[in-house]
Amino acid sequence: MRKIITLLIFLTGFFAFSQVKVGNNPNTIDINSILELESSDKVFVITRINSTQMNAIAPLEGSLVYNTDLKCIFQYNGSIWESLCSPPSSGSGIQQLSFNSTTNELTLQNGGTVNLSSLITDNDSDPTNELQDLRLNGNLLTITNNSSTTSVDLSSFLDNTDDQNIDVLTFNTTNNELTVGIEGGTDLTVDLSALVSDGSETIVNVAGINTISGTGTTADPYIITGTEVDGSVTNETNTTFAVNAGNLEITDSNGTLSVPLTALGTDDQNIDVLTFNTTNNELTVGIEGGTDLTVDLSDLVSSVATTAPVGGLTGRTIATHTANGTTTTIQESVTTLTQDDTPSSTDPTATGEITYTNESGTTSTAQVVAAEADNNIKVGANGGAYFAGPVIYSAGKVNANGTAANVYNATITKLTSNNGGGGPEGDYQVTFSTPLPTGTIYVIQLTIPDCGGDCPGNSNANYDDPGITYYAQNENGFRVNIKDSDNGTTQGDDIDLDFMFTVIRLP
């Protein structure tokens, strides 16, 4: 960091002589000096102005001022003000100002020395009136006890942060060195070899028949040796280990030790799993606290031998069953089931009668179609009952606007055309969901509600004598027209009105 040392000298007075000495030792002045300042507790203060004030002045070349905005001394070079805190326009660079406390000399790097010894003596004989209070208030460094308080703004030197992180932390296991580094700083290393254990700090104590040797290091490890007191290494060998009369016993050359097993309780476990798999004939058994076991019982399953009624099997015998060495003959039940079904040229009176003969040869019959002459149910092509009379093929109730209130086996469409008179109202298309075979004869029944002599018309006038008819009948459906017909010889007037229809299919 480049440091600028500024020496402030209080000027206490001016004298109109060819040579002027200010401060201590006023009668002593160098022959080459026009002005000397000497004091040990006073400073020389040059003009203090801000940047605006400084730039408004064009003084003699070499004039000096202290810029209070930029906190620096400026020198006028005859045309502009140059900062002494940065390289001048001539490029000569900043000169270092140093002070020798032994000789009291202030020296400029490239030449020039001033002796400040004369300033050391306190001319007013009061050693305390120059004491100053230096205080930091916020970012302002303030010195008091001057004729006026002087402060310096230190904001430009502050960044108000201290958020460095440890960015290096490594340990070298080869030389036991720990390295720590901080952001923007220098890494430091410390040798931790003194903390490494070599075994010598381990303390081993022995007693009784044991002895120890060695220092515990890698080169000289600890060795613990046990001494056989009685000289025999076999008399501690166990000869038996068994349960005897409810006691667990262990025996060696010195005798037998036993422990009663009664404290272990009783064996009162229960069977908790008992299942049989009918697919693979496996029986599974499990006991509390134990492992389930499975056994295949397929060999116990009875064997059945089935053959056709030939090769030794006669009559009604269809199979033999062998189980556990015993063979049983299985005979079939002989039954018959016949039907006198469809009338034909050879059997015109067939009624669909079903005849059943059981194992004992007893015959029973069941009639599919009754024999009454007025019965319209006949025997069908497959022997079943078939109704040969008229049937309702389609039916429903339709709203005046052509929507279906409830319709069976048909759809309804409101038409904008008509059958030739009365206007666009009153015409509907009924279409069967399943068309009838071509040429099928069917009956259409139509009905409308009783309006009580006041049916709604297609104008402001109402009607009292509406009628309903059908037209365009075919196997796909038919059309319906509703109109009021009480206008004498005048053609009827079509009107929209609720209606119901029934379609009866004839045999």
C-alpha cells in the first residue's frame, strides 16, 4: 500500500524581515533560509479548500493547497492543479517523505531537507495546552483542543466486511504436516509429528503368573508371557462335559463342577402351524419357536383306474376304484332324454314333449306347448316354445317439440315439411331401431290428448278439434301428421301436439 506522509505545521506568526524564523529558537536561522519553522508541538497548516474552490483559483506556479474533498495536497504547475498523492502529469512519480527523529530532519526522496528542531521547544511554557483528544465517531476521526474541532472522514478506507473463509485444510500423512489457508491470505503449515503415537506411551501392567517385556514401540513391542505355576500344561484339560441327573457337569483332573438345569423351566411349546395343501398333498407342521416342516402325503391318496366298458368290464361297469388294496367296481346310471320337437310331414302333431327315463327304467314326460286349440304358442324350429300371435314391435310417447318422452325400439324426428297442407307444424318421423323384413305387415295405433276444446295452435287462435294420421309407412317406420280439421271445406291447419303411438306386428 502506498502511504503519503503529511506534516502539518502550525504557523503562529509572520514577520516582515528578509529572513523569518517562526517557533522555537527564533534567533537561530540558517543563512540560506528565508523562512524557517521550528517547533516540537506545532504544525504548519496550508490553505484548506474543496475542489470547487480550488479549481476557481489560478495562483502563482508552485502554489499549494489541501483539497478537503480529495484529502490530498495539490500543487499548481502554472496551468492546472496536480495532486501530490498520484503521479504528476510530467511523469516524475511520487516522492517519499521521511523524518529522522534523531536529527529532526524532514527529507524529500529526490532531494530537499528541512530541519524541524526549532519546533521542539514549547515557547509558551505550557506543556499541556497542546494535548489533543483523538476520537472516532462513526467514520469520522476527530481531533479536539484545537481552536476548532478538526475531523477526517475515513469512509473510503472501510469495506465493513470480514467474511473470509478457510479455503485450505489438508493433512500430509507422510510427514504429519497440517496446512491451513484463509481466503486472500498465506497458507501456513505446522508439523504434528510430536502427536504421533509410537507405542511407547502405552502402559501395560501385569500380575500373577504373567510377565511383560519390551518397550511397546514398533522396534521393541510388548511381549506378555504366562507362567504355568504347577508346571503342568495338561491338568486343566476337561475330560467330560455332559448332563447328569438334571445337572450340567464339566470334569478335569481337579474334579467336577456341576450346574443344575432346573432353572431352565419346562418344555411347554404348542403346535402353532398345521395345514394341508390339497393341490400337492403336503402336510405342514410347526411348533412355537421352531421351524415349520412339510411332508408329502401323496402316497396315501386313493388310486382310481378308469377304463372303457371293454377289456373285461361289461354291462354298466364304467371304472374300478382301488384304495389300500381294495378294488371297487363303479357302474354307470342309465338314463335317456328325448323330445318330440318340430312338426313335420312325418310327425305333424309334434308338441315339443320331453321324455325322460331314469336308472330304474321309469319314464316321465313334460309338455313344452299346451294342447288347447286357442293356444297361439307353437313349437319352434329348435323345439322351443314360439308365440305365433301379434306382438308390439314399437311404442312410445312423443312431446310436441319432437323429443321422446319414453320410446321403445324407435327414434323420433320433428319434420319441417308436411303432407301437403296446413303449414310446417305437426309432422314427425318415427324410425324403427331395427327395420322390419321387407313386406312385413304391421298395425299403427295413434292417439292425442284431450285438450278440452282449447288445443294450442300455430297462431294466437287455439283449436278445439285436432286429428292425427299417419303416412309414408314402410319397413323402416312411418310419419305422423297432427292438424285441426273443423274448418269446413278449408284445408286443415297443422299444429304441434303431444301424441302416443303403438306398432303391432302381425304373424
